[in-house]
Amino acid sequence: MATLLRRSLRPLRAFRGHPRPAADVPLRATSHGAGLLYPEHIPTSLVQKALLAAGSAGMALYDPYRHDMVAVLGETTGYRTLKVLRDQMRRDPEGAQILQERPRISLATLDLGKLRSLPEDSFGREYLRFLDVNRVSPDTRAPTRFVDDEELAYVIQRYREVHDMVHTLLGMPTNILGEIVVKWFEAVQTGLPMCILSALFGPIQLSAQSLQVLVSELIPWAVQNGRRAPCVLNLYYERRWEQPLRALREELGITEPPRRVEGLA
Amino acid sequence: MQHGVLSAGGHPTIKMAAPRSWALWSLCGRGWSPVLPGCRLPWLRSCWPSGPLGARPLSQEKRATETHFGFETVSEEEKGGKVYQVFESVARKYDVMNDMMSLGIHRVWKDLLLLKMHPFPGTQLLDVAGGTGDIAFRFLNYVQAQHQRKQKRQLRAQQNLSWEEIAKKYQNQEDSLGGSRVMVCDINKEMLKMGKQKACARGYKAGLAWVLGDAEELPFDDDKFDVYTIAFGIRNVTHIDRALQEAHRVLKPGGRFLCLEFSQVNNPLVSRLYDVYSFQVIPVLGEVIAGDWKSYQYLVESIRQFPPQEEFKEMIEDAGFQKVTYENLTSGIVAIHSGFKL
């Protein structure tokens, strides 16, 4: 009898899995719909951020090719520093313009043809040369996900997209040694915990010779330039393509690197 | 009367004032992705009175074609595609993540499933949603061990092997599985690929077959298998009742249905810890190890959406199985449901 009753109720049971009310699961992180501050946003609790920071730091050390882990480390540890950076950008006229207009650097927004046609020693041409020689593309930056403020999410996105420009300004290639030097520069300039951690722990995998060069020449030079130069996030790079690189370096107070880094590490 | 036509994305797009036209409806049916689980009457589900026309009450029909994807609500058509994408993305790190997330306990659960199954040599097993082959490999190990034990017993009891068996042994033609076969069926190509690679790496060849198929519409004849298992797969199926009916169909009379799945925790303290762990730690693990937060968020949400033990037991009974029982493991984090086709 019970089986017959159950059989008759079958059509109603065809749609199972009524979503459980939110009260049942108090600690879940909302990933969809309400609560998203920007399209790629994933709201996270403090516990999740702490775990992410620790996990991404460990994974980045374990597997240096996981650039996404470095990015996640930056997002989860940088909240306070990003606020300071954002306020400092607001105070600077060019920086305030960047915050207002929110320019993005990607293959879609860059006019590569125009950049290629610029004179040889201009900033734009040198930037393009940097991309070609090191075989990198401005499109490999992952979108911000774990920053819980929409403007700060843009600030860290801008920091990531400007990273290649810093390489060009400093004349550093994308090998490990070059990246560490750039991280030292950025650590002094921005104070982001992720930069500081990368700068301190990145050299672990270097050979003794490279380490010696790094400590004796490159780091002092990077720190000196980092202190002297105004914040690189305040430069509206998209308007400075035609500016000669030498002039731009002089404006920022950046000197030539003490030695060529291409062959090392 | 105006009708709203749903595209595969689940949004009302075209509104026609024309009377029902079969050609148009069959067109929208064909426009959907081929990954759809057995959609027998796509045109019926695609056209219903559109919302923006006015305050139309949600009919029973409309609600029935929406389902859950984790805590999101999606149309049934979408769900199949989204689940496919999740498993396509997690396939490469699936086993590593299982070990990390369950701290290796999933191996114990799967071993317990095999112990419960207690297959003897000659069993024909169908492992649905068997992707990376964990159950299949355990089954092969189990029946091989059983077969060897049986042979040892025979020898010890002074039952000499027949000349055919001795000849076969020398020619290495003896079937070390004693006639057992396992068919691994999965809807996702990536998962099957991983499974095949694992089988090659571990040297499993005999008695193993890999089939691409949908749990809601299995590509097998009726009354074919002795045991049907589905481990951690049925909660991802869009129409669980259809999967259960298919299970009933392909089993031989006397065959057994076994389902290993996450279920409801019965202990309030464990439940609280489990929730914290699921929602705080698992997506983080997914991000750090596999670079994929969202897939693992979906996985933990889908566990919460699955019916509890008693309800699932009733669903199995509805499909025609008898002597349905369940056994909780690890305070109900996981449950093994068992039923027989008699």
C-alpha cells in the first residue's frame, strides 16, 4: 500500500533538491549574485583570506611557475597597503586622473602598430621591444578576485598591468634575477606585503654567483632608485608613449643598471 | 498568444505572436548543446508563457524546469553543461584534490564500498560516473585476490587442477579475474581520459572497458549487469530519478545497486565543523592546488543540495528497488545506499 502511494507521488518528486535556505549554512561564502562588487569578485571571509595567503605563499615557493599564486598572495595581503596607495594616487594630479579614467593595458587597448612606428628610443617603442624580446604579452595578468573594494581592486590591477612598464624603465629582463630586482624596486615604492615577501624569499632559488651580484650591486641600486623615484603608479603611461625613455628616466631619477642582467640566473 | 523561446542560456529571447509552429519549435530544440541529458521533449520545455507579459504566476511546469547548481538556480538545460565544465576543469587534479580535501579518507570510504559489495569472480560491474577509475581498480584488485584465494583453497583441498587449467597457466592464458568484468561509464571525456591514463600507468588491462555515456540514458541493454555502482556522481546528475530508473533497467534480476555519496551529518558538532571546513577550507584548497575556486565552491554546495539519507532511500525505492538500506560513514558525511532489483 505504501509503495503504491509512493508511486503516485512520483511526479511531484521528479524535481528534487529544493535549494536549502541560507540559514542552514551560516558560513558559506556567496559566490553568485548579490554581494559582488565587480564582475570577477569572490567575497571571502577573514579565515579564507588567511588560508589563501598562507597557501598561495607556500605554493608560489614550491612551484615558481604559479604566477596566479603570487597574484592571489598580493590580493589577500594587500588591503591596507592598497588603501595607502590609492590615497596617495588621489593626491597626485596624474594619479587622480588614472583613478578617474581607469585605463586598462591589454592587447585590446594597446595600439601595437602605432607603438611600432614610434622613434627608436621612445618609451613606447622600448616597451614593445621589451615585450617582443622577452616574449611576454600584456594579456597574461589574471583579473583581481579577492579584494573587497572595487576601487582597490582597480589599483592592484593597475599595479599588475604596469609591472611590464617598470621592467622597461629599469631595463630588467624577465629572468628570475630581473624579476627579483623589479620586486625590490616595487617593494620600496609600494610597500605591498607580496612584493616584500617576494623580494625576501625569491632569492632562495638563486645560484651563489647570482646571489652575490644581487646583494652587492643590484639590490642597493634598486632600493636607491625606488626611494628616489615618485610612485610609478602615478604615471599615465598611455600618454607617454612618445616621450624618450632617457628623458622619462631622468624625470623619475632612475639611473642605468650597474650591470647587464640578461646573461645571469 | 505570445510565447517566449528560451535559448540555451536560459533567457527569453524571441517572442512570437504566431500560433504554435512545429518547425520553429523543433528549431529551438536543435539549437541546444549536445551535452544535454536525455531531453525527450525539448520543444515542450522551451516554450511557455513569458514572464514580462504580466503578472503570470509561475506554473508548475516552469518551476520544474529550473534546478539548482550549487546554491545558484539554473535551468535544467544549463546544468548539464555547467557540470560538464566543472569536471573538465578539475579532471587533471581530481585525485590529488580528493586526497587533500578528505585527508585521504576517501580511500577508506571506497574500500568500504567494495567490502560491502563483496564481489565474487565472475561479477559484471557497471561503474557509472566512474571517471578516474577508483572503484573499477579496487574491484579488479578485489576479484583478483578472491580468485587467487579460491585457487589456493582448491589446491589445498587436494582438488587438483584440471589439465586445461594447467595448460592455460603455462600459456598465461588464465583469466586471473575469473570472468569478472568492469565497465566504467562517464559523461565527461576528460575524466575518462584521466582514468585511462591511470589504468595504463598502474597496469590494469584485462576486464576493463571505458564508455562515454550519460547516467540518465545509459548506452546498454536491459538486464546486463550484476552490480551497478555510482560513487560521488549521482549528486551531479540533473534528473536523479531518471538515473535511478536507468540503473534499475540495466541490472539483471537479483542485481545490486550501490551508491556512495555525501549525505547529511547526524551529529550537530561534527556538522558544524564539517560546514566550516567545507566552506572555508575547500575552495581555498581548490584555488591553491588546482587554481580553480569556483569548481570546488560548486562541489561543496552541491553536497548541501543533495537529499538526506531517508529521502534518497525513498527515491531509490521509487525506481523499483527493494530491500533498500543505507549505512552512514564518518557520522553521515558519506552514506552507502544499497538496493536490489528482484
